[in-house]
Amino acid sequence: MADRERVIAYRVAAHQFDRTVADASGLRVFDLGLQDSERSAVPALAARLEQVPELDGFTLTWSVRGAPHWHRADEVPALAARLWPLSDADAVARMNRPPVEHGREVLHEVASALREVVTGPMTKGEASARLTAVVRPDVAAWCRGCDATHVLDPVFRLAVLPAGLRFDPAEKTVTFVPLEGRRDVPRESAGFPALISDYLRLHGPAGPSEVAHHFGAPVREVKDVWPDDLVAVSKRAWLPADRMAAFENPPEPEVVRLLPPLDPYLNARDRDLLVPDKAHQKQVWRILGRRGALLVDGEILGTWQARATGSRLDVEVSPFVPLDVEMFAEEATRLAAARGLAEAKVR
């Protein structure tokens, strides 16, 4: 098996597309968190599970890169320290570079203030207004869309998890709820090397650049905390030792799946490996009007988009090569059921 084929086969297996896992908590994607932007979580679960469950026992909050992610509830209290910036420069970079120094100290102040103002269920708008009134002015700015001055959105998002807040998923408007068992606002990073290993188990073999890109951290800081017990597969790619046997003899990636935009598989940062053709990359990772990806036996062979028409899900596929669209009928039906629709049609 060629190098690229081996990596692809390993990743398809690591992402558990074979649907042999019965309990959502056993999915490896939750080791990093399952992103739920643009309703991406349900179809991502449908690609990995026989049935998509209610996410009881999971917590939704802003975490990796300030995006909404589902995490196993019992792992969330420790996650704030794991994701805490590795340096002041890292903090400023993750906050989208506001005009501040001592980035971690500033983030600690904002998170602590947010913790103080959100004492019960509270909408994002109300929390932002209360927070802006009590924090330093250099982390706030005028927002034309809101017609108000408020804390910069990247700073606000980065502060939510260390403030010990989660979302109430039953509310249509972003509504925060204090976490049970939340810990003190961190001052130092604790446990980031474990996240590096988790990334490599899912998206490896890979190196510091890919890991840094995924978490929004500077490459230099990631290199400084790179675990010593990783196995070098090449000069630029590593895997945890406990995944080497799986990498050396991966099963054939014989699966057909409809991957949603922002699926964890597509979030791997070495896009040249996943989709070698540059023109196809532009279709899979569109900036506007995101589309899902057609995964066929380990290769991304096109894109898809869907819309609900009454009780039916209409799935339009746009393959890069000639394909029988009927091969996606079963997956479309699964996706429709996961979205509470009665049937699906592929064209």
C-alpha cells in the first residue's frame, strides 16, 4: 500500500466510518470535540453511527478556535486548562490580535469578569453588554452590525469556556448556562500535549504545523510542548505509539458516506493529501456556500448539498468523476431520518 493510500486508509478507520461503534461517547471525534456550526454535528454523527442519538451526556460550548463544539460532559471542566493559550503571544493570536500585551493575563481578566456577570441562564447579547461594561476598553470595539460597542467577538468566544459556561441547546438564541463542577479560570496551560496526541490519533500522521493550525496556536509554541513519546513516521509526521499497529495494517477504506461541511474528517489540515487536485479543493472547502463531500472508498470524489422539501430531503450531488448517484441513496435516507424527515431523493 502506497504512503498516501496507507494514510487515507488509516484515517477512514480512525474516524470510525464503519459504524461498529454503538455509543456516541465511544466515537474518537469527541476526543477533540465535534463541531456544530451550520448544523454540522447531526450529519457527522449519521456518517459514523447506525442511529443518531440525543446528545445526553454531552456539553455544547465554544471551545476549539472559538467554534461551537460538543464534548463529553465529564471532560469539559478540564478542557479549559487544556485549551488555555501556551504563551502570551499565543493568547493574542487566538484573540485575533487585539491591541494588548500580556495576552493570558488579559484573557484571564475577561473570563473572570464573564464568570461574574453570568450567574444564571443569560443570552449572548445580555452577557456581552454586561461584560463590556466591566472590562478594559482595549478588548472592545464599535460593531456596525450591532450598532454598539462590545467585547471583540474572538475574545468573547475564547473566554466562554474558561469562564465555565455552556450553551443551552434547547434555546434558538445563544444562551449561556454556568457549568456544574466548573473549575477556576486557568492561568497556565495544563494538558495540551494530550490534545496533540488526540489530534494525531484522529488526523495523523501529521506534524506541529497541522496541529497548530487546528487549534489556532503558533507553530513555535506547539513545537515547544511536542510530546517526546510520539513515533516518527516520517521527517514531518508522527503518531502515538498506541496507533502504530493500526497504521501499519489499516483495513481497506470501503465506505460510501455523505460528509457534511465541517465534518471532522474534512477538518484535517493537510488538504493536499485529502484532495490532491487544487480545483477540487476549492469546491470542497468553499468560503461561501459550503458544501459537503462525497467520500467513496477513501477518496473525496465530489460535493453535495441538500434542502428539505416538506418531509423529503433533496440531495444534489456534484461528482468530480462519473459516478452512479444511486450509491448515495442509502446514505441520503439515513441523513433524512437523522433530520426527522420521512424520505430522501438523490439527483
